[in-house]
Amino acid sequence: MSRAFLIYVPVLLSSLVAMLFSGCGSDPKTAPVEVHRLDLALRGGGPLDADCTNAAAELFRISGYGELNDSSLSRYASAPGIRLHEQAVDSVWNARRITKLESSLGNMKARMAHIFPDMRFPGVYAIVSPFNQSVFTVDTVLYLGLNHYLGQTYEPYGYFPDYVRARKVPGRVLPDIAEALLRRDYPYQPQGDYPTALSRLLYEGALVEAEMQLSGVSEQEALGYDDGQMAWLNHNEKELWETIVGRKYLFSTDPQIALSLVNLSPFTGLFGQEVPGAVGRFIGHRIINSYLDNHAVPLSELLSPSFYESTTALADSRYRQI
């Protein structure tokens, strides 16, 4: 059996699992998840309904607008940073796109109930986010900053580097929401004092797989690579792995090594400018794919320290042992 076959079969399997709960395989009776248009309600500066009042009060508290009242509502609605994006939000996030998003979120919620029965899906509130974070959660509320998904050619994004602008597109909303919820309920929490880079790669790889299955996106979409980057990674996977092992990065306890391997960046500095950023997430996901090809375990187990800090997880995955 060829190496390529062994590498790509797990990817196909995970995609098939996702298809069972999305697209043509989804239950037509799956209820959509309402996206509460808090951005529009706040723009008007008038009375809010009960749901929006609670979400707005928490948003104002954490964003520095203070107590929710007529004065703070007026200040928010007239703030230049908020008004800047109104026209673009209305154009990109029209009623048709919001309806499609609500349907997709309904499918995600159904998949979550099946794959992660202990997770709870939050209320979703669209906002013009005053933060760099495009998606964040507070208690049972998820805030979706529509101003972060207006297309990479949107003029006000001009000061962002290319690799950041490339992710500011509507297609990133579903995987970003899935990732935010997963990191909320399954944060990286190593139990030892000196976690290895391998533990972080395993965690990030499991996170990518869970993100794919919840949002129904491909490996490439979950990782956020363009076609050229993905083709390069597929072609150079063996060499990347051998370099990680050969340079003894795998069992390094230097936190900067792990962060360099998994953080969003224009390129992975440990290797050079030709290597796409966050290459450790790509390698971590390929290890997880190999593990799932050999073991039937729930994803929640792979997102726990007992797995990603295990001294046998890599060997048990049989990754690159061909």
C-alpha cells in the first residue's frame, strides 16, 4: 500500500463523517440557529428586546462602554469605529447570507449534539466587534464580529498583513465559530510543568479534526491555507516531519518552539520563509488522522491531556511508520 494512500484515507474518512451531518446528508428538519442582529439593534440606539438587552449589557461591560443606558447606547451607535463598517456589513451580510449562516449553524449544532454531547451551543449575537477577536464567548453567549468578515479586499483591512486579510472572508465564519467553542470547552491544559511541543501538536491536530467535523469544512479550509500552500505542504510533508524530528523540536519543552510551530503567522520561522505558517497544526492533524485510522476513539478523548500528554500517543498513531 502506498504512503500517499495511507496519508489521505484518514482525511477522506473525516470528510465523509462530516458529510453525514452536513450538506446533502443533513436532516432537512434540522432547525436553524438564529443569529440575533445585535449590531442592527445597537445601531438604532432605541429600546432593545430582552435577549438583546442582556447580550448588549455584557458587551458594553467588557468593551469599556460602561453600564447599558441611553447615554452609552448613543455613544456606541455614533462611535467612528462602529459606523465605519455599517455599509459594508449591510452589503456583505445581507438577509440571504444570514439565512444561509443560520441554516449552517443549525447543522453544526446537530453535529455537536452527536459528536460532543456534553457541549452546549450558545446564543449567537452578531455585532460590530470593538476587539481584534472576530469570535468570542461570554458565558452562554457567542459574539460574532461581522466586521471581521467583509472580504480580503475590503479597504479598511489594508493595514493588515496579507496572511491576516486572507482569513477575513465570510467563509471563515463557520470554522472560526467551531474553533472558538472547542477552545472554550476543551482548552489546551497540560498537566505537567514542562509540556512538550508534541503535546501541543497533538492538541492542535485534534482541534482541527473536531473543527472539520463540526463545521463540515475540509482540512485545507480548517487550516486556512490557499491552494498553493496546501499543495506545498502535501508535497513536503515527509521532509517537514523529518526536520521536526531531526532538530529535536518534538520533545522540546521550550514554549517558544511550540508557539512558533502552531501560531498564525506569514511563515513558520523555525523552517524559513518558504514554509507556510502554523505548519505544526498541519503535521498535528496528519498524526491525528493516522491515529483515528487505527483507533476508534471519541474526539473528546483526543482533546484531553490524558491523550495529548501520553508518552505512547505518537507511537500508537503509527504516523510515518511506513
